[in-house]
Amino acid sequence: MTRVFAMTLTILRKDLLVEWRARAQAVALLGFAAVVLLLFSFAVGPDSTMLAKHAGGYLWLALLLASTLLLGRSLQTEVETDALEALLLAPVPPAALFYGKALANAGLLVMVALVAVPVDLAITGAGIVENPVLLALIVVLGAAGIAAPGTFYAALTARIDGRQLLLPLLLFPLVVPALLASVKATSLVMTGDPMEQLPGWIALLVCFDAIYWSLCGLLFEKVVDG
């Protein structure tokens, strides 16, 4: 367990360092999320009430679409340079490889959200009625809910031609429950929670995260060995 934890931190540090050195890609990812939010506002039109009402949904759809660009290159470097086999022969435990990459992807999604949330609030005219800490918690949990299955399917499709199309087709149906909980919880933070539904949606999101992270971690060895 100690070895898996140490290797997880090593993989996490390596992936974050790679992203830091390729900062242009991170900037492009942030710009993509902002453009998606702008497109949603153009599609709805000047109806400020409708924009504010659905601000939470726009935010998470933008993050979901941005995640496909991020997750698509999660294992791209390792596969193209045959480093994945070298990592497994090192040997790096498959669980450490999964959790290191999933944590890195979740952290990068949170970084995108740090830019997307202010843009979303500015475009839609929505506000934060409840405690802002709750919004930060929901963003972290929601990013984790996308990152775990996203990393799993990125590994599953890494060696397949057309993976850019296949990854969203596999990922989107699986993350619908976590995405729905994230949208509902975010909307309650932005519009108010008079019926005290927020704790229930957060608890549901935590449950889905626990399922995703445990099952994907267990099954990841079958994917990379295949």
C-alpha cells in the first residue's frame, strides 16, 4: 500500500510537470471552456432569467466538453513512445498509474473550473446565494466524477484509431448520474436552497465518486494489460 501511494504521487507529479511545461495546451483548454459558455449564451439569447436559471448546467456542460480534450491526451504520450509498457515492467502498479493520472486530470479540471465559474457567472448574470465553499466542494467532487471514468476510458481507447470520437461516446453515458448531481447541486448554490436539498445531492455525488474511483481502480489492470 505504501509503495502504491508513493508511485501514485510520482505519477501525479510527473503528469502535472508535463502539463506545466506544455502551458500552451492548458491555455487552449481554458479558452475552449470559455468559448463553449459564450456559445451557450448566444444560443439562449438575451433572456437573462433563463440564463441565470440554467447557469449550473452551462458550467458543467462546458467542463464536460473540455474534459474530452484533456482526457484524450491522458495516456497519449506513454502509448506513442511505448512508455506504458516500460512503466508496467518497472514495475509500476496499475492502480498507482490509474490514481496518479486520475488525480492529475481531476486537478486540471478544477483549474479549468476556476476560470469557467467566473466566466459563467458574468455571462449568465447568476450569483452565489449559498456558501461559496459549497460550490468549491461541488466543483472538486464533480471533477473527480468525470476524471476517474474518463481516465479509465482514455486507457481503454488509447491504442484505438479514432479514439477522439470513441472516448466521448463511452464516457458521456457513464458520467450522466454524477453530472446530474453536479448540475443540481451547483444550481442550488447559485439560486438558493429553501427546501434544503443540497446535502442530498452532494451525498449522491460522493457516492458516485466512490463507485467510480474504486471500480475503475480495480479494473484498470485489465485495461492496460490488454
